[in-house]
Amino acid sequence: MAALIWFNEDGINPDHEMLRDYADAARIYIFDLPYLQEWNISKHRIQFIYESLLEIPDIQIYKGEAAPILQQLATQHQAREIVTSETPNHVIRSHQREVSKFTKLVVYDEVYPGKEAAVSRRFSRYWNKHDREWMAR
């Protein structure tokens, strides 16, 4: 079954199990411009996300509104499902609800970097230093 893997900013992990489960799926990230502008996301945050995405092999990066782009890509790739990860971000969850209106949405559990065995290299030094403090809150 054709699928797309849609990464969100809370699930950027080059070792995420959805990549193993959907090894042949196109890997997508969308810089959602209305979200970035409305929430005044800093250039440093955008750069951080971009650099983290570069660790994911064959990632395709788009900019625009998430749901319409995903609908277009699902049609283009003849994808019957879009795979993503949970997020506490209500804006991304809203996009997920929109996506579920036009295709099957498979949502993997959120991965906390301090507890994941295969942590992204970009985060590893930070989380090795701060994971105990973060988890204790």
C-alpha cells in the first residue's frame, strides 16, 4: 500500500520506527507558512528544524499550507495513507484532523528523545546532558 511519511516538528527522528515500518514511503516535511508567521517562529528555530531534517535520508521539504500540500502529494503518489507521529501542538493536530478527512491517517506514538534508544545525533549531546532534568519536571 502506498504511503507518505509526514514528519512534524515534534517527531523529527531519523531512526523513528515509522521509517522502518514504511521503508518505501516518501518522506515529507512541510514548513507551514501560516503557522510559522502566526506564531512568530524564530529563524533560529526554523534553522534548527531544517538542520535536523537533513539527518533523514531522502526527505522532501515543502513550504506552504500543510493539509492542501499533503492532499496534493497523496494524489500524486497515489498514497492511501499518511503516516505521522503524535504531537502536543494543537496546530499540527488540527492539520492531522484535516488530513484524516481525505485519507487514512496513521499516527505513531510521540517519542521522547531522553528515553528513545536511538536518539538523533543533533539532539544527543543536549539530551545526554539534560534528559534527567527534563524528565524530573
